[in-house]
Amino acid sequence: MGLYKIIKDKCTEKGITITQLEEVCELSQNSIKKWEKNSPKSIESLIKIACYFDVTTDYLLGLSDNPSPCKCCTDTEEAKK
């Protein structure tokens, strides 16, 4: 399954639209839609989405079936305490 499809499915599970996800993650409008045909231009965008859904970037990229929590987000939250 491709990156766009995985993100779209996660949005459906969470009850939000792709546009809402872009707003929450501070991405430009239609940037995720472009990933249907092309790869993301920056890893930071992918990390923001992984953190939002609390999954790994490997899961979003289809490299893993395990959507275990995103360690980068956990580390960031711990650092804020």
C-alpha cells in the first residue's frame, strides 16, 4: 500500500480530512494529495504526520506493518517535561 493511501486510511480512522491533517501539521494545501504520485519533498513533513497519528515513518511508508508509537514524538514529549 502506498504512502498516500495509508495516510488517507489513517485520516478516515481518525475522522478527519486530508485538508484538516495538512492544517494541523502546518503543511501547504494539497501537499499530501501530491504524494499520491510523488514522494514527499521533506522528511520533516512525514515526521509531523507520523507524530500526529502516533505511528512510525516506516509504517507510513509501508515498510512495516507495525504501527508502533513514533519514538521521535515520545522523545520530544519527554523533553518538554
